[in-house]
Amino acid sequence: MDFTLIDGIISGLDRTTQVSGGGDTMTSTTHISIFSVSGERVLLKTKYPAMIADGDHLRLAGVRGQGQFTAIACRNITTGWMTTFRRQGCAMSALIGFGVVGIVFTLIFPLFIFMPIFAVAVLFFIMRADSRHKTAHMMINQ
């Protein structure tokens, strides 16, 4: 997946939030900003409210598709604000632990081989996602 870089003045800003979880699970809020930049409709999802306003100059890295540009990283050149790059450190640590336990269980009983294989596969996908997000953030800082 190749990221595209767009640059321009924001217009038509609309904001909303998406709350997920609740009950027995932890709730999380995603802040969604929808706006236009350089004639393209942009969707930006962030953990905290995006510090952007109509008329600000933005640089965005993301993916084009089906009538919208989904931004992965955003930099507000007018104010200096930018999205944060989050690593999946805790998830990677948990998967490494799961894989080590799986290796020990596999040595005891070979049918547990699925545990370390599963841990390595998921760890690979998490590392690849982190690498892509890092690439997107490096693009907006150039």
C-alpha cells in the first residue's frame, strides 16, 4: 500500500465522534474530522480532537479510495499541530510472551505449535502496521 501526500487549505470542516465499547468492556472515543483539501474529501480519525480549522494549511499522508482520501497522518502547517505516531508496544510485548509460553508448551506437547505460530503471525502484522504509520508520519515532516 503506497501512501499519497496532499497539501492544501482546509474547507468545509465537519466533526463528529464515534464511541465504542461499554458495558463490561472499556469505552474508547474516536474523533472524526471530515473536510476538503485541494478538491478532495478527506476523512481523518484521531484519538484526540484534531487542532484544525477552516482556512488552515494542511499536509496529509494517506490512502485514496472510493471518493475519499483517508488520512493516516496530518500536519497543520499554520499552527504546527500534527497527529501523534503511536506504537503498539504493549501488544507486541504480550504477543512475545504468548509466543514464549507457546514454545514451552510445544516442547511439552507438540500440538501446542499453533500458539507460537499465531503469535509470530500477529506480531508480523503489528510490526508492518507500525512501519506504515511511521512512513506516513515521515512523509508529512519533509
